[in-house]
Amino acid sequence: MTKRVVVASGYFNPLHYGHVSYLEKARDLGTSLIVIVNNDLQAAKHKKDGGEMRLPARERVKLVRSLQCVNAAVEAIDEDESVAETLRVLHPDIFANGGGSKPTEQEFKVCTELGIQMVDGLGIQLLSLTPYTQHYDWGKPRNESIIAALTGQQTPENDKEEDSKPFAELWMGDHPSGPARVQSPTGKEPKKKLCRSSSLQEVMHRSPSMLGQLSETKQLPFLLKVLSIHKALSIQAHPDKIRAAKLHRERPDIYKDPNHKPEIAIALSDDFQALCGFRQVSEILQMLPHVPELVALFGSEVVPELQASLGDEDRESEALRLAYCSMMHAEEAEMKHQVQLLHSRAMKVTMNYGYPATEQVPHNVEECLSLVCKLYE
């Protein structure tokens, strides 16, 4: 294992939990942690600027050294308010800063000169995240999409080309296909030079202690999404946890992570509709006489198998699988033909035009045919 020395610094006057959190995250960056404690001369200058000197440096060094995450603590040799010269003597691999702190101009110069990696934003703080945006074809056009509004990406209405770009999903998480970005706080020059963004995935791998009980996994167990839907979404089948791990292991190019995908959906608009799962076999059989197009796509074997399976849970599951596979593997030309016939039938029923008045259409069938018309538009 390659040894990586991390240096952190601060007044620690007094030492509090925020400091401990910062130092624990700094320790996660390497194999050992050395802490530079600002000396009494620096603390006196800091006091003139509004700070308060409470403990002498030797006491602060002892307190910091007693922390489990700290391998060594030293008093700064610098006379200004930076720790640049102490950094030069120690020459660590990484210089870590906590909270909203940034390297001073002197520290930045030393780190650049000696090739010391600078990491900031450690410890307890609110992280500013920039979400990842997906532009799937089914998303709403830019200026109609809540995704573009939430991410500040709407454009002037006279920009026709940009306005037509679909904004489908907003991702806020660490998914490898689209991790959110962690934005370092911007500051004044010269600190602005150090401002940068890192993926949330990188930040959690660098500082796993920020995840608390999930620190061993180094990843979030969920992905927050906001969807802005203009067209019907593609059909999705979510595996269970065991199958998900197997699929990821065998085909990581397609199945990007080993997690199953249970979902909680919260509608943000009043006209949201979603289809989830299959109807009961008994209801499918009751509806089939009113949807001959579906029977045609099923083929000759499926309907008898559905009828024979009624009441046997295992057999019903297998019959549903057969019905679904038959429909999904139908020839494209035949599928288009039957969809056109279905749409014509749906229009007649929902518009009450050209459909036999003697034929009663069950409410569930009428509801489905209304949805067919909506999706066909």
C-alpha cells in the first residue's frame, strides 16, 4: 500500500466537534495525518482581527495529538497567518482544508512548487451540489420542463433550436452514469484559482466518513430523480437484489451497478399517470374480447394458456410471462398495424362515434382506451 501523508491545520482554539469531523475526513485521504497547530504569535494576530485567544499553543497541540485520527501534531513555525513554511518543511502528499477554508496565497504557492495536492471543503458543511441532467427523447422541451427551470437552463423563447432540446431527468446522487458535482465555495482572488468541482462519487470515496454508517460502502443507497415527461416512457423491469448483483457482474457495460431498483414516486403535477405491474389474469381475460388487437399480438397459444392458468398462482405467472414475451417479440410491422387498429377502435369508443350502441364496454376497458388515445397523440 502506498503511503500518503496528509497535513491539516488550524487554531483549534478551542477544539470542537467540527474540527474533529474535519480531521477525520482529512485522515481518510491518506495513510497518516499530521496536524499543524497555529502558534501563539499567530493566535495573537488572529485575536486582533476579532478572534479570541483561549489556550496556549502547547495545550492545543496536546489536545489535537490525543485524537485517534491524528498521527502527529506540531506547532507552526510561521510568523504570518499562513502555515506555508511549516508545509515546506513537512512536504506532505496532501494539504487538507476544512469547511469553507481555502489555502492562503503563500500556502498555494508552496503546494504548487512542491507538487502537494490541495483538498478543501472537509468537515461539517453544506455541500452545494450541481445535479446531472439527462436529455432523453421523452423529456419535455427546455422551456416547458421543470428540469431546466430547476437547473437554471431555460433560454429566451426566440431560440427555437435550443428550446426544442428535451430535458427529461434531474439526477442528484452518485450514480456512475451521471454523478452530481460538488461545488467548492467561490472566494476572492487569489483563492478563486482554487475553486473547482468534483463528482459526488469522488468526494465520498475521498472522505467516506461523511456517509456515517454507510462509510464502508462509499456510496449512497438511493438516487433522487426529478422527471419531466412529455412522451410515454420505455418499459422497465427491475430485478431483485440478488439478480441485480448477478447482472452487474456479468454485464457491467449495461447494468452499471449491483443495486436493485425499488422506486418511490411522488407526483408533482395533477395530471400524472403511471402503469405499474400487470393486471390480474382474471381481469385480462375479461378485457380481451374488447381488445382483439391484443389477442392478435398474443398469438394462438397465449389466450388458452391464460384461461387454463386461472386460479393457479405459479401457472398464472408463467402465462403472463408467455403473453408479455409474445407481444414484445411481435414483428414491428404487425405491431404498428395492430396499434393503428387499436387507436381507431379507441377513438370510436371515447368519442362515442361509429361504435355499436348494443355493445357495452366495461369501465376498465374504456379507461384503457382513453389512455391509448392520449399516448397516440
